Amino acid sequence: MERSHFFSSQAGRSINAPRLTKSRFGIGEVVRHRLLDFRGVVFDIDPVFANSEEWYEAIPEDMRPPREQPFYHLLAENEESSYVAYVSQGNLIDDSIGGPVDHPTVPQLFEQFQNGRYRMRRSLTH
């Protein structure tokens, strides 16, 4: 029997999440958006959608991903800028061979880029 548990999102609401979820990517992995032209490094993972309703509703309905999947916080980059992105697992693919991510926050969270991924700074792990 699969159980669920509740956690609070940044938006301050309770979210019913499965006790076990399978994330395809881990902290420090470099990924690329499947449809949009950007890539990034994973720095946090939500087991299910945990952003605001406004954010979710702003996604065009024909592109809106299901909530019941992992969502990844990325230090992202494209040709023009760097930013933080929040992306569903279904919209990400591996990009470990694409090299390091050029985002100004990467050195604050991660150590060297090696073997296609970053390693979280030891001072930030528990």
C-alpha cells in the first residue's frame, strides 16, 4: 500500500505527496528542457508540484504538465541570460555532455564540474 504525506510548499499551502517518488535526475546533474531552449543544473527537487497556483495557471493549458511528478529547481541559462527555473520531470532530458552551466550562483552551491555533473559544496550537505 502506498502512503502519502503532506509537506508545505514555498507558497504556504499543504501538498499531498506520495511517500515514494522516483526522480530521474539528482542534485548536481545538468539537464536540458525538452521543448524550450535552455539548460541548467539541478539544485533542489520537489516530489510533486509545489509552486503557486498562479505560476501553474500561467502555463498554456496545452503545455501544462501534470502535477503528480517531480519538479526540479534549476540554475538555468540560455543564449541571453541566466535565471532560476522550475521544470517538471517530463520536460527534462539529460545534458551531461553539454559541459558546465554558466550561471553566477553555481560556485556558491557547487564544487567542480566533473564527469558530467556538479558536486554540492560539502558545507551545504548534511
